[in-house]
Amino acid sequence: MTRPKSRDGATETNLIMYFPGLHSAFKELLLQCRGQKVAVVGHRRPDGDCIGAQVALVRVLQALNIEAFAVNESIIPKRVNFIAEGVPFYHGAPWVFSGEKVILVDCSDVSRVGPEMEKNLPEILGNIDHHRSNEGFATFDLVKAQSSATCEILAGLFIDCDFPVDELTAQALWAGIVTDTGNFTYPSTTGQVLQLAAYLVRMGASPSKIAQLIYERESLSRMKLLQRILDRMEVVAGGLLCYTWVEEDDFAETGATYEETEGFVNYGRSLDGVEVAAYFEIREGEVKGSLRSGDETFRMDMLAGNFGGGGHACAAGFTWKGSFSEFLPQFQEAAEKLLAETKGEGQEEEF
Ligand SMILES: [Mn+2]
């Protein structure tokens, strides 16, 4: 098979397909999109990977002469807004679908699109995702739990199918991969991820420019909120668990918005000896939690599962109904149990 010519004139020399198991399903999915309008839907409170995947897929569909647009119940977070420039992106609720073919990206299940959007969702044609808990819900389920990002799957599939990846598509995919791999530092960072990343750079993605746009446009209000979460950090469970939280009033008092909390959970993870970091947002009548571990044997998806959530082995989340004072002792008990059991198992990975 021929590989797309890259910017510097080199040709991809790796003739092995990146996603041989998904390649024909992806082609079939796009075949069904021919002559149709396609809505590429992401999850509520989207991250870089979600927006990157929405943008990249819309752009490639358009390049294949398929009318496509992106829809999200939430607005695009400021730090990744630059990648969506020029792409038709609709948000707000309720979104009314009118006969479009629907593809969900980066959504572990249909409820991730948000409660308002979910009510109106028609039959789902495609499901492209990398969450372990994704059990499939579409005509075409393209799920690879071992992948670092939905953008990694898309980048690989675009190459496998010889679809055109231009500079802005490469930029969107790069943004998705760097945000979901913690700048290529999480355990999901494989050789394949780096190979695909190299390809994206050859197609025009600029690592330095994108890093500046994502990480160096902080607001003072976010820093003020960060100050509070650092101040509240508690380390328990013999130094293995760090948790912190923000309260509803913190947002009003600092001027920060809900979307500006992205990445706060990682400060706990960066402490020496801490295996599990938890970050909570206390809302009226509920606790929203984000969990991270640097070691996939700790199974954050299982810990989140105790509180009605899910996700990946290293990164998971949940929304729990009730007060923080009821929640915290239960959480601490569940986390300590998980830490003890995982350590006891000699940290063997199960697949
Ligand atoms: Mn993702």
C-alpha cells in the first residue's frame, strides 16, 4: 500500500497497519456516510482529546467531500479552542438532530454526551473510543482500550486508510495525544504513539507552538483556584493517597470557571510516594471526582466504579450524589482497600 507523502518529502516506511482490526470497519463506516450529513459528537465537559478527535474527524470527512460538523453539549475549553478554528462546531442544549449520521468520539457510553443531548440522540452509527469501560453501542464500534487517546486511533486509521491529514488536522490530533498522554509521560505512551506523533509533526503539527497555546495561556483566576487546592491537599493511607477539593464558592470568589480545573488532579500525583491522587468538586448535592494513578495496576476505573463512575486504569472519574462529609470516609475506605489489595497482589497486571 502507498503511504501519504509527508511534508519533508519522506514517505512513511512502516508498512504495518496501525489498527488492522479496525481498518475495514472504519472504511465501511465512512462508506455509509457518503452523501449524508455527519454529526461528530463528543462528551460533555470535553478535554483536548475529545475536541481534537471531533475536529480531526470532521476535517477528514470534509476532505473526503462528506458534509460534516461537530456537536458538543459544552463549549470548547479555552486552552484548546485554537484547534477548532474554521470547523463548524455547535454547542448548547438541547441540540436537535435532523437525519444526520451520528458518530460519537471519546465517549465510553452514550450518557457521556450529556443529559440534554442524550435525550435527543438518534441511532448511533459510529463509536470511536479508547476507554476500557466502553462496551459498544453503535453499528460500528471502533474501540481500542490500549490506545493512549482517541486521537491516536484516528491518526492511525487515517494513515491505514490513506486519508488526507493536512496541517490543521495534524495539529488537532497532536493536541489530543499530548493532553491524553500528559505530554508523552503516562504509561499509555507506547512506541506506536511516538511513531504517529512523528508523522503528525511531518504533516505540519508544531509541538512548540501547540504547547504554548495549550499550557501558556493561563488565567490569574485559575492560579487563584489552584492556590486553594494546593492549600487543602491531604495525604493519607500511609502516604499513598492524596486528595484535595474545591467548593462551589471557590469559583465565585476566584472568578475561575468550571472548565479551568483541568489538570488539577495531577498535582497530587506529583507528590513523592503518592500512588493515587483524587480531586473533588463539591457541588450542590453531589461530589464530582477525578482519580489518577501513575501505575495502571491500581485500577482507577474500579475505584471510580464504587461511586457510579468509570474510565481508564490510570485515569477515571465519577459523579456521586450526597454531601462531601458523607462521601469522604467512604471514599477513603474504598481507596485504602484498593491500595492494600493491589499491593498484596504483587502488582500483577490482569488482562
Ligand atoms: Mn480520551
